[in-house]
Amino acid sequence: MQYKDNDPNPQKAYPSAETQPSAPERQEFTEKAPNTAKQEFADFAVEQKESKENSEKENNFLGDALREIRNKLSRNQKKKTVVFPKHKDQLTEEIEKIMSEGLGDTFKQLDRVQQMEFKLKGEETAYKIRQILQSSHVRMKNIFRLLLEWLKMLPGINRFFLEQEAKIKAEHLLHLREKHKKH
């Protein structure tokens, strides 16, 4: 009986205890089995080595790509320092007045540190809005985003209410721009 990998009858490949193979068949089987096992082990070792090299290449590639993306993001996210003017002009004061409408009670509920952070962020937002309003092309979307980002600092307020409030304030600021344009 011979050992065959693709034998359609698997019972022939593995003799039962009742049908013992002859001596030449046993010798051929034992000679083939160790050789195939050694070959399979060698093939397996080569596959493992290749897969390890491929995974190292992938890791190097992914690591390089991640480093490159992080560098690009860190370059893009460098904060520009905003320099506030020492004296506020009339437009800036009116912008701050529109921004603070209806927020008195909520502002009083904040603790001292949160009040200072909210006030500083509000002044920065007012300065950015002033720059937008003085430009030749004004997008309400940009003003809306700035206001919404500032209003999100208030804790425990519904997001939809904040969006509505930001939209109303943005519309008032656009009317303020038209008013100042006429003068």
C-alpha cells in the first residue's frame, strides 16, 4: 500500500490494524513520511520568515505614513497668537453687546474660572467676527461657526438651543454690518 496525498479513498492511505501493509510498503511509507514532514516544516519556516518580513515592511510603511500625517497635522494646527487691541472701537463694543444678549443669567451660574475663560473666548471671538465683518466678502456660516464654538463653552445647555441662539446672533451681526456700511 502506498501513501498518496490525493488518494480518493482515504481508507487506503491509512491502513487499519486488520490489514497490515507488507514490509516493502512499510519501508516506503516510513521513508516518505519523514521526508515530507521535513519538507513541510522547511516550507512552513520559509513562509513564517516571509510573512514576518512582510509584516515588518507593512509596519515600517504604516509607521512612516503615520509620522508624516502627524507632522502635517502639527504644522497645520500651530495656533496663531491673536493680538487684541488695547482700546475697543465702537464696532467691537457693539459686537460684544450683541453676543452677550440673553446670556446674563447663564454667565452668573458659572464659577469664577469658567467666567474668565468664557469672557476671554468671547473677546477673541468678537475680534475674529470684527475682522470678518470688515472684509469685503462675508459668509454667515463663518460667523455662525465662531459663535457656536463660543456658546458651546456653556455647560448643560441644549445643543439645538445653542444653534438657534448662534443663528440669531449671526443675523444681528450681519444687520450691524449693513448699518455700519451705510455710515
